[in-house]
Amino acid sequence: MKSMKTWVILGVVVIVAIVAWRTLPGLRTRATGAMGKVGGWSEEARQADPLGFMDYAEKQLNKHMTQLKDARRNMQEALQRIDKESQRNGALLDSASTLAGDFREAYRSAATAGYPVDVAGGTYSRESLIEQVRLVMMQATNYDKAIKDLKRAASAAGNTGQSILKQITDTQAALASLPAKKEIARVNKLTGRTEELLQQIDALIDRNESVLSESPVRTVEELVQTDVTAADQPEVDVMSFLEGGE
């Protein structure tokens, strides 16, 4: 008796659930939306509940728009810092090159005039002059390396910035198309063109996620904040510089 009562209750629950699923689009949308977030929307799922997918897609695309615009703004700011840092290192490289030339002239003059020599506001013995030139040459090498690294970072950031801009444009277009497609789906006139659009929107969501995950902003920030004057100590041939030709 108790078992029969349990089965009756269970049957009523199932019937109520089916009726609710068919007659309450909000419930269906929330359920399929949750499914889309967890397991992805298959082609069959999109066709079975296009409204549910469109609601899910609209939320995702709006979220992506915010993230993409933030990423583009961060990228533009990073590019400005890269340019400023490149100019700073360029000026330091020019100063180091000029200074090294002054020391070389003093070294060559000392071959006849002797030591100590006065150069760049200091007095140097032969040994201290050579060590000073070594330091200047290492700094110049580091500045040059930083400029090249920053140039590569600027190129990568610029390319990613273009990718982000394209995703923003595509996402805006997809969001603009959704209201009309929702109305079509509500009156059960889902056309082949609309199904194709849903596939494109699904692919767009994936591309947005990919572009956002590959943004090199963090790498750019780390590079810009690097103190290049305290970088690795490169090998430099001081004597070849001092005694070699121009």
C-alpha cells in the first residue's frame, strides 16, 4: 500500500515537471543555461532550446564585452608604457655610447700623456678606467637588449590588440542580432540562417575565451617593470673596444 502511494506521488511529480518544462520558458532557459555553462551547448541542445541558448549567449557576450574592452584599454596603456620605456632606454644607450667613446679617447691619450687621466668628471688610473669602461659597456649591452625585448613585446601586444578589437566588433554585431532572432524563435520560425547564426555565436564565445586567456598584458607589465641596469652581466671585450679601430 505504501509502495503504491510512493509510485503515485512520483508519477505526479514527473507530470508536473514535464508540464512546467513545456509551459514555463523561464525554467527551461535557466536549466539549459546552467547546462550550457557546465557542459557546453551541443548543436542538438541549441536546436531544442534556441531561446535558452540565446539567453545564455547574451549573458556570456555581455560579460565578454566588458572583459574585452578592459583588455584593450590595458593593452593600449601597456603600449604607451613600452614606448616610454623604449625612449628611456634609448636615451640611456646613447649616453652610455657617448661616455664609452670619451673613455676610449682618454685611454688612447694616456698612451703618451700617462696616468692618471681626468674624464667624465672623475680621475682614473689605467686599471680603474678599464673597469669603468667595462661597466659602461655592460650597461649599454643591457639597454640595447631591453630595447629589442620591448620592441618584440610591442609587436606582440599590437597584434593581440588587433585580435581583441576584432572580437569586440564581432561581439557587438552578435549582440545586436540577438533580439530579432529571439522573436523569430519565439514564434517557432527557426530558419536555417538562424541556426547558422547560433553556431557562429557559439564559436564566437569560444574565440572570445581564447583571446582573453592569451592576452600578453601580464608579460608586458613584467617586462616594463624590469630594471635593465641590474640585468644579467653580459660578456664584453673591453680591450678590443679601447684598442680597436673606430
